[in-house]
Amino acid sequence: MTGAVPPHPGLDGGPVYLDYNATTPVDPRVIERMWPSLTEYFGNPSSGHAFSGAPKAALERARGQVASLIGAAAGEIVFTASGSEADLLAVRGAVLASGHSRPHVVTQVTEHPAILQTCDALERLHGARITRLPVDADGRVDPAGLAAALTEDTTLVSVMAANNETGALQPIRELASLARRHGALFHCDAAQAIGKIPLDVGELGVDLLTVVGHKMYAPKGIAALFVREGVRLEPVVYGGGQEQGLRAGTENVALAVALGAAAELAAEDLASSAPNRIAALRDELHRRLADALPGRVRLNGPASGRLPNTLNISVDGAAGHEILAAAPGIAASTGSACHSGIHSPSPVLSAMGIEPARALAALRLSLGRWSTFGDIETAVTALATAVTGLALKDFS
């Protein structure tokens, strides 16, 4: 699967795609690898006849590819249907398997809703006690805050590797070390970080880690959870005993193969100059936008210690959703929530202490494998033209 990145037909002639953090296009090489499992090798991998051998071998090869990307053993990889399901298996699974009468879970306020709402459900349905740590102006958790929150009843700590809106990287190694010294498990949702920065579960010291296919050029509907050997979890789906008894149901071999292929490609990217190329594009996009809109562009999140592909900026005097509406040739996100036509600031930016006016003016521009300097030029022209055409607003 080595070689130059092939063209992606879905990106030809359409809007400039700057929303890779929302989802990535499926790499044609991934489709090529998974296709035989959709057509020729259709057997059930759990069967015992001639049609099951190839699907079973393909499934286990994919498991090994995902494991290799993160420094795990193949037997520590459990396939799931989504990152949200993997997060549920990790958090709910660890709490219910712990045996604590009132387990304590520590997370942080800018986690993905899959974590935060699972914690809410554990609090409501199982009497769990949840601590939600604040973040600083860069969106990071202070390890001292975690140390103060840990108790002898703490069952699990769950902190994401990188924020999906700002790209801010968390000090996972230090946080995981604190948790484990207190006898707590540590889960890391690495959906946004996988394939963009090197991650090794042994070096990080995590017990559970979420990998998501559609964030790394595989199709939607496939993810995986790393479960360190010896960690006990309550299953997320009961039944036939597939996936080490943690997630019953006949495996989706084709999508697992796709995730494995995507993991192999991600490892090749990380070994090459791909992350540096994307970071250079991101920085050029930032510089050109700042030049085109002098004095109006402000960076949200850290200038360093963030994902190489992620740029979150606010444009003074312009609402993010209005900018994108006026620039239909640009596909990007704002992070704000819209309810009945009323936009509210991003909870992530609000938690970082960013005032509502600036948060409402935010744009998340995320780049990826098929981003080019031509895309940057087009995006700067379109966004600057859109901003110039909007009436200057006072959101206060």
C-alpha cells in the first residue's frame, strides 16, 4: 500500500474541503483493500467451514494492523461500530465491572459528548459520582487538578488525546500516570489524534484507547477500542461472544479490513513528512487569512502543542456561521450550536474562557491528506471576500 497518495474523485471540482476533523474522505486504497470482503469473501468468520477461513484471516490481519499503529498486541483490539460505542464500552464497561458501590469517574469539561453523556447516564442510573475537571485558556487539563480530584473510589479517568475543535493536545502520559498510581484505569479517546501524531499505548500508559475509522480515511461505521490485557469490562452488547465477549454480533469484516488498511496507511504517513506538510499548509492558511483581514483574526487554542492539521480562529465582527454561508465554496465548521435558528457559542471555547462574541465568530478549519496550496489560496480568497461583504457586528 506504499506509494504516492492517489487522487480522490470526490474532491474534484467541488467545494474546498476543510472539515477533516468532522470526517475524512475514504482513501481509494482502503476501498480497494476492503472490496473483496464485500464480494468474494462473504463467509461468517465464526463458522467452521471453507467459506469462513478467508474472512477470519482478514479480520485478524486487520486487528494486527490497528494494534501495530498504537503499539498494542492484536488480542487487545476490540472492533466496534463507532467511536461513541467504543467510548461507551470503555467508560460504562469499566465502571460496571469495578464492583464499587458508588464508583467515581473523572473526566474534563471539553470531552466529546459520547463521554460526557455516558458519565451523565452513569450518574443517573448507577449512582456514580462524576468529577468534570476545568481546562485552562489553551483547553488543557492541569495535572494538579486531576491529582486533587483522585480518591480511593476513583475507578476511571477519561481524557481525550486532542480536542476536535482547537486541536489542543492533553498531557496524557502525565495524567495516566497519576490515575494509575491511585489504582484507577485511564481511558483516552484518541479519535482526532490517531494518524496525525504518533501514539503508543505503552509509552502513554493508558489502559483503554478509542480509535475511529472515519477520522482516518476509513468508512463510517467502524472503530476499535484498545483494552489492555487484564482489564475487565462489562460488555456493551451481549450475545454470541464475539470480540472477546465484549461486543457480540457477527463482525463486519469488510469495515474491519478497511480500518486495518487505514491504520497501515496512517503508519506510513507518520513515518514520512505528511504531518509536516499538513502543518505547513495550516500555518500558511493562518498567515494568509491574517494578512487578508488585518487585525481581525485571532487564534483560539494553543499556538503549539496542537494537532498539525487544525486551525481554529475567530474573525472579529463576523459570525462564523454567516461567514460560511457567504462562502459556499468552502466546507468547514464553526463549533457553535444552532437551536431554532439561534446560534450559541461553542461549549469548548466557552470552557476555555473565551467571551461569547469571540466564540460566535469562530471557524474551525481542518486539513488532511488531499489538502493543497491551491486549496489554501482558494479558501483565503473566498473567506476574506465573505467577511468583507458582511456588516461588522457587535455581539456584546
